[in-house]
Amino acid sequence: MPLQYAGIIAEHNAVRNGVGVFDVSHLGKLRVADDGEALQRAVTADVGALEPGRATYALVLDESAGCIDDVFVYRLGANEWLVVPNAGNVAAVAEALVVSGVDPVDEWDRWAILAVQGPASLEVFDRVFDTATVDMRLHSWTGVDVFGAPGFVARTGYTGERGIELYAPAAEAPAAFRALVDAGAAPVGLGARDTLRLEMGYALYGHEIDQDTNPLEAGLGWAVSWDAPFRGREALLEVKERGPRKRLFGIRCIQRGVPRPGYRVLISGEAAGRVVSGNYSPTLGTGIAVAYAPADRVPREGERVAVEGRGRKVEGDIVKPPFVRKK
């Protein structure tokens, strides 16, 4: 899984304007056998409302409502699920599932995950695989034949573009990757994956979310089903009642320079926050960042700030993510 193949900017633009394929097989794959009740205690989304063939984004919290991870949950059958956590958090998510009453099976080496993303993604995928019966609704999944072996394809992604993620059996994955490239998909590394997700304002664990941050602080309240009995619910209700202690905001630079995580955000020369994700936006041609500040010091949209790091200040305007608006 290289950082880049032909260059981050070229790969980023390939996804925004055409189609790219990512190898994201580093993601965890935890299979769960459960009727949904125990799993519900581990995640914030209403998984009981999912029908087989559907998926949802969710958060896994600790008792104090801190984010252990963000995951995708696929309902494979009436009592069968696939939970996909970030690579570095597989053990922590597995432990949270055990605490909730289920014993997950680690299928990390069974599946490769190939994300085909971009405006032409579905057309390119159709050149390689039979998609006549594929459910193309967002957050749906369908079984698909991968060169004679059973796999499945999901209408999910992390770029803000139209796209799918192919769960291919490990033995067939190299051939699937090569076939997608031969069909017109540009190979894309993890560097462009980060610039694409940042332009859309998507959270990344260890940056926007961690165990010192709750969903309301991270702007992820939409991923919480308040009627569900998930772990951390009582603590999160207290946050909802008193208000978050910090909040996220976006910055679009108006001067040359790239904000990086850890840089300070200055308002009228005084420190008001700190960048958690920052990079150069190939689509906008300037630096962009998301930062946290105490809830009572969050700058207003349209306000001018400065980002300071490595002895240099770069001015920027406060904007509300996503930085790039998609139809």
C-alpha cells in the first residue's frame, strides 16, 4: 500500500475527475454472529434497523463517550455482521465487542478491499465484473463473482465521489486490482486518500476523533441513534445537555502555505485553537485544515485567522466543511 504511485496530486485529480482504485486491505474485518442486541451495545448507529444487504457508519465509544473508533457495519444476514474498523484499532474494537457480549472472528487475511472511486467508477467496475444484479443504492452491498470466487461489492467510500468498495477473496485480489487498472482505473495511494477525505471534511481517527473526543465535539452527532442502548450513551447525553467543551471548524488558506497537524490557530494574534488535520487541496489549489478550539472561542464562519507553525504564519478564512461541494 504505497503512499503514492504517480504522485499524490495526479492521483487525487484522477479520482475527482475520472476513476481511481485504492488498496485499503489494511482495514480490519471482524465477523460477528449475533441477533443484533449485543452488537447494538457496542455501536452508536441503530443496527437493528438494517436489513441484510445494507450497511451503516457508526462509532464505538467508551463509557465516558470517547471515540474508540469509527467503523462501517454490514448486515450480512439475519444473525451475521461484518464490522470494519481502522487498522490500528482492530484490537480495541474487538475488545469493545467482547465487552458488549459478542465474540468476533478476525477475518483480516481473508479479504482484500479495493476501493474504486470517482465519477466513472461504476462504469469501469462494470467492465470487469457483472453488475447487473448489484444494488447501487448508497450503503448497500451485493454478492459478486470475483473470477470464480464469491466476494461482495458495497456502495461505500471515503472520497466524496461516486464509488464502490470490492471485498475480494485474498487469492483473487491481485488479479482484480490489475483488471481494474487495465479497465481504466488509476492506481491511487494513501496520500491522495488523505487529501480527498480532508476536502470532504471526513473524520480520521487520531486526528478529528480519539478517546479524548466525543461525537458531539467532532460534529458526528448524526451518527448517533439516541434511542439505542450503546455504551457511553449516558455520558454523551450529559455532553448534549451541557454542551461540548470543544468544537471543530475549517480553515481555507488565502496565502501560500500548508497547515499541518499541531499548528496553532491565532485570532488577532492570540492562540485560539490547534490544527488536527491539514494539507494542500489539489482541487482548490490552496492549503486547508480542520482545527479544534474551546467551544467559547470557536471563530465564526468568514472570520480571518492565522495558522502558525515552523516559525511562519499563514492567513486563512473560517469556512464550514466540506471544503469541496459535490452534487
